[in-house]
Amino acid sequence: MSVKSIDVTEIAMSVLGPLQFSMNGIDVTPTAPKQMQVLSLMALNEGQMVTSSSFVDELWAERPPKSAKTTLQTYILHLRKLMSKAFKDESTPVRDILLTRQGGYLLRLPMAPFDLRQFNELSTEGRIALSQGDPQRGSHLLRKALEVWRGPALVDVPIGSVLEPKVRGIQTQRQIALENRIEADLRVGRHEEAILDLVTLTAQQPLNENIHEQYMRALNLAGRRSEALGIFHRLRKNLMDELGLEPSLKLQQAQHVILSSASSAA
């Protein structure tokens, strides 16, 4: 029997927030920390084999026990047993979902609801729409992409040396999607909505020039020019104090535009 014989709507994986894995409507998310790491690493590499050495590095870093590979096999066995509990039919092909390969293991979720896949597809479509001059559609798609998130990626999972760069990369993609959505909102005149997000973002990221430039534009569009100039001076101070750098040319040009618009208004 092939995994294709299982209705894909019966399998759902979520990693953008707490780890969640369900099959046949039954929660089969492991609770043991290392089993959560094993499942998470396979989920972030869905459809591709994860080598046994990668699992060992993730689980035990530079001090693996002599029994590391045997213990890993036990974790895989426990995951399969957990998955099997979701099905009355003992012949359900769990091994066709969590596969053993020469040198490693692979999780296969063909077309099943998977929040990371949904986010990637929606955010990519949104960026394309924005780049093609359709900010209205771009804003809609990017907003839907961000709604998929339920919190920081794998927030309840211990993160080792292999998962860490992958999780950091996913969080970076979320930040990019958010900045793109704000850009789309600015282009369609939703500057007040953008300001609400940018107040928090600039406080959280006091050296991020892109979101500060967006904040300056949003405030300027809202007629709050003095506040926009204040944001520039605050960022300049932060950059000088922390890095000894002046704001980028893009920020200086944004300041010039605001100063020019203020002069014109006067």
C-alpha cells in the first residue's frame, strides 16, 4: 500500500508555532524532547532524507553516546508507534510516511496541510504580485501567509546545532514577508495600518534600516513629518552609538524627501 492511498487531509503538520502533528484527526505529536527534535528536523526537510549523522549532531552535539545510532532507531520506532495509534487498520503504511533510507530517514507529506509549505507558497506569490505592480494582491497574499503563523517557529522544541540555522532562516523569511506586506500596504495607501505595525517593529529592531525607512514614509504619508524626521534622528543615534555608522544613502534620501515635502507645504 502506498502513502497515496491515505487521504492527505487526514495528515497535518505545523511548525510555525508549537510543533503539531495529526493523523486521521488524532494528535500524534510526540512529547519527549528528543523525539520532538527528530520529527522537527524531518519536517523542515520534508521530502528529503535527513542523514543519521545530522540527527546525531542535532541531538547530542559534540558528545554523542556510543549508542547514538541505536537510540536514534528507537526514537524512530516510537514515532512510528505513535503514528500507528491514529489508525484502526494495523496495515496502514506508516513506513510509507516516515521512511527508512540508506544512511538516514525521510518524512513524506504529499500535498498534506503543512503550514510551512503554505507560508512559502503564499509569501512567494505575494512577493511576485508586488514586484509585478499589483500591491493590492500582494498585500492580500502576504497577509494570508503571515496568518499561518501561530508563534515563533518550533517554539516548544529544544533546538540544537542543526535545527538552529533552519529555524533562524524561517524566522528571517517571516520578517521579509512582513516587510513586504508593509510595503504593499504603503503602496495602496494603508499607511495608518502600517504605522501600527512599525511602532512595534522599530522598537524591537532599533538598527533595522529598512523598517525605519518604511516608518518614516508611513508617517510622512500621514502628514506627521516632524515625527518622521524624529525617527531618522533616533535611528542615526542608535547606529552611531552601536556601530559607529551613519544611516545608509536610502535613509538619507528618505530624510531629504520629507524635508523637501515640508518645505513645499510651507
